[in-house]
Amino acid sequence: MTGWSRHTGLAIALDQENVDTDQLIPARFMSTPRSEGYGQFLLNDQRRDHTGALIEAHPLNLNPKTSILVMRRNFGSGSSREAAVYALVDFGIRVVLAPSFGDIFASNAVNNGLLPARLPDAVIDRMIAQLGASTAQVTIDLPSSTISIANESVRFDLDATWRQKLVNGWDDIDLTQVHADAIAEYRALRAQQKPWIFSAQETAG
Amino acid sequence: MMPRTLLDKLWQEHEITRRDDGASLLWVDRHLIHEGSHHAFAKLAARKANTAEPGLTYGVVDHYAPTRGAPATTDIARMISTLEDNAERYGITCFGLDDPRQGIVHVIGPEQGLTLPGMLVNCGDSHTSTHGAFGALAFGIGATEVAHVLATQTIWQKKPKSLRIVINGQLAPGVGAKDIALAWISKLGADGARGQAIEYAGETVRSLSMAGRMTLCNLSIEGGGRFGMIAPDQTTFDYVRGRPYAPTDADWDRALEAWASLKSDPDAAFDREVEINAADIVPIVTWGTSPEEALPITSTVPEPNNLEGADAQKLSETLEYMGLRPGQPLSDVVVDQVFIGSCTNARIEDLRDAAAVLSGRKSKVPGLVSPGSKLVKEQAEAEGLDRVFVKAGLDWVGSGCSMCVAMNGDAVPAGNRCASTTNRNFRGRQGRGARTHLMSPAMVAAAAVTGHLADVRPLLAGRGVA
């Protein structure tokens, strides 16, 4: 994964709360290999009719170059499916602005270079009202945690670790290898103190 | 020493190291995987990494498992064989489609004794909180994190805040763990416990069976809580003892000794506390498209006229999707089908609850009953529950996630209304355009015999059901 510090792109607002991961990508599409691209499935049941044809009037279909979404609370709640993040990323979405995110979704997002930026309800209210059905050019600056829209600049909330991961494109497995000795030491002690956790295979045959 | 919560104790026990930014590297005692792990195995293969602890990892076929006959499509068959192939390649024990222990991951983990008190349990599934019912630190993770656990047997995590939900009082007959869960979720909201680890406590929780406790912990994520946990007690130990993977002999004695300390200290401080009186809870059903949109069966459908602006508009859209009339009594809502199953409510106790209502009665609508595992199925058949369901006119089928998540081909047709024992009433969850009402197994049985959402309590009269 490559890191990023600054992104300027097209933003739209979808005035919806509790957009769960089942909506982001319905389960029936999840047996598709990632190589085929998951962007086509993003919000499928909103964006496509029963024949699979795109519904022209949907804001994402009107603006397929959208890279920033403004959403209401509890975005990405529900299932842990990382495919929901793949659908957003493969569509071209780099940033989601919302008052709150599902915990697992937010972790998954950061692991795939997608920024889940938290903003107060009042700011999101104003953005949704200002944007309406239109689009805006928006710049996100990760190091300073700011969003610039028109002449206004707003700070968003982001865990410091997550910011570092996004900026550096870090992979946790690499970071964890540094602690290999501590892990080995912990494991040895745990196996000694709680042997039943490790002996399950042998006892069960 | 500072009094500690159960969360504090479990966290400390699993913490290998902590970074300056507050993130802890935690040891994973059990890693459970299912067909959805294919993305994680692909990541592992891409970096030519191996599994760190295949002996602590267990696989099971559930999300795509067919409930009748062969897999519905070649894609579905491929998902199943990919898991079985990956498990074999990396030396992981897998309860495949033909294994007599196959079932839903959150049913078979406890059933096999793979889930034990004091463990840290991870699985690439948000309902992993289920295992917290044993006093375990259990949480769902995404595919990148699954790859990380496979490669290192550890997970990075920031310690969440603690929320204690205390439930006291006597539950009325016909009211159970599912109603408690929907009660607190509707009270606090679908993101009410976001960023928090829930400990369920109080005399009502103590009186629940392990099945009830698992239902309660399972639904933690529907209120935004990634963790749900209950301190283990004699009920827990009685459940665990003798399970295939549970400790035996001297190990059992040592384990019991260790497990005795797995409870919050009397003076431990929680970041937040919520109290619920069990006696106030009546059977609950969801009416909307989020689990927070739940009301007692005795209520009426909410009215947009009582709201303003955007809120009224959103409610109207939800009611349109759900095909409901504002102000309509919930008990007038006619259903098209029922589903009894899922990691939330497909254990033997759940099937008994439903059968107690259905016994000697006919279902007015079609429906599926999918037991949580092959062993639950076997047990139910030994008790004659299968005959109750079949005589009522319902289909008694195989075990898996089935119609809860509609991945295996079992789906609710567009526009159909389903009374369901599952965990999510999201738009399209049970199939495109499906209308889902969540409720307990007894309440689904009541909907089946009446043909509409219905209060189960009068149907239990004279049946000697607790």
C-alpha cells in the first residue's frame, strides 16, 4: 500500500445515516475475485435497478469521478467485511467524512488507504446543506488533519496512529516483525502458565 | 492494587507490548476462520508469509454452506473448496462441509470447547463478540487483520472504553436474551456502544443459560460495541466441562483456578454504566432497517407526522422500504415467511423455545429452520423437535449462515416480509428488497402460527414454558 498526505478531489453528499456494510456491498457479490474490481458493486442496490443497469439519477452515477463522500452517522456499521472498503476504494473513493464510523470498518479503511475522517454533527449538517445535490472541489491534508472546502478550512478527528499509517502506507505485519522476540517470549510463558490453550490439538486427537 | 474490570484483566493478560501511541499488541489464543478468509490467504501468499500458529487456528464452512443439497452455484462451491484447500495447505484443522462438527463458527467454537474463559478470540466476522459470553476477549476483524493474525498470532488494538450494562429483575415468560439485546440497542442506538467494550452484569444475566448469554454478547456489535463479555461462573464451567477441546484432568483444575479470577473487582470503575430493569421488557420486534429501530410488539409503527424535516423524510423512506403504514399496530403486520437460524439464535435452546410455541400448531406461512450446527441438528432430532417444525409446515434444513446473510442462495425475495431470529434488518441483508423483522425464536414461532407479527405470551398459556 502506498501512503498519501494530500488529496484534492470531487466531493458529494449522500444524506443517509447508518449506511451499513451490507448496503456498501451486498453479500451476494462477495464471491467475486478482487481482481475483477469491487467498484462496480458499491451501493449496488441504490445505484442499480433489478436488471443491473445503473440508475442515472443516483449522485454517484451522475458523478463517477467522486473521490470524497460526505455521509451521516454510523457509516460502515455492521459486518466486518473488508469488501465494503474494497468497493469504495475500487470505485475511486479516498475519503469519507462522517460524524461516526463502525469500528471495524474504520480499521479496515485505514488498512487500505481510505481515510475515515470524523467531523462534528454540526459541520456535517452544514456540508450536506451546502452541497445539496451539487459537487465541490475539496482538499484533504493529512498531516494537519484539515479539510479545505471553498474558502473554509475545518479540522477533522483522526487517531494519530491511523494518520501515520495512511501517510506512510505502513503494513502492520512489517511493524509487528520488530517485536518478534517479545512475541516469542510471551508465547513461551503463556504455554507454561495456560498449557490447555495450546494442548487442545493433542487432547482432542 | 487498583480495582480492575474484567476488560482490564483480560487486556493485561494478553498484552505483549504497548506502543507510545497507546496501541497494544495482543496475543491471540484462538483464531477462527471461514470462507471469507480467502482475501487474507491471498495477502499471505502475496508476501510469501506462513501461518505462525496453525495449531491455534480452526476453520469451518458456514457462510456459503448449502442448507439443502449441493452448493447452489459454482462460485459458491469454489468459496467452500478454497477454504478447505487453504486450511490443508497451511496445516489448519477445518470442519469442512462433510465434517460432523460443521456449523456456524460462533456456534461450533463454544460447542467444541475451542472457546474457553480467559482467551482472546478473533475471527473475520463481526459477531465474534459472541464468544465473550465465556469471559473471553472476543472481537471481529477485517481481512487485512486476519492476514496479520495468521502471520503473527497477534493483533494491534487500542483498548476501548468500558461500558457496563447491568440488568436486574425477573424476565416475564416468553421474554429472553434477544429481547434484552433489542431493548438496550433501541435505547442507546445502533452506535450507542461504539468504541466501548460491554460487560453484561446483574442477576438477570446470571440467570441466563450459556445460549442466552451468547445471544446477548452476539448482538453487542448491533449496538456498535465490538466486544461483549460476561464473567464466567458455574453455568459457564458446567457448559465447558467435557467438551472435545476443553481441558481435562489436572489441566481442568488449573484452568478452573485461573478462571475464578475472571470477574470485575467489586469497586472497579467503568467509563459508563447503564441499568435495565428486566421486568419492564416485553417481547420486542424491529420495524425498520437498523436494529435500533425496535419496539415492543404492543406498539404501533412510528409516524413521520410526529417528526420534522429531514427526520420525517428518513422515516417515510424507511416505512416505504418496509411496506408499513404509519400508526399501524405492529401486531397487524402480515408476514410472508419466517426464518429460524443464525449465530444469534440457532442453538438447541433457541430451537426448543420455537418448538414450544409451534408444537401441535400449523404455520400459516412457509419458513426455514436451520440449526446452528450439525450437532445441534442431531440433538434436536433426538428430542423430536424436527418433527414439530415439519408438522407445522416448516422446512428443516442443514446448518450454516443461510438466510441471515443470503450468501449461499437462501434469500428472501424482494418485497417479502420475513420474521427472523437473525441479527440484522439492514436493507438487502436477506436479499435485495427483503423486509426483515428481527425477534426472538419464540416470537418468530408466534408470527408463523398467526401469520402476522404477534405477541407470543398468550400463545404460551398453559404450555408450562418458562
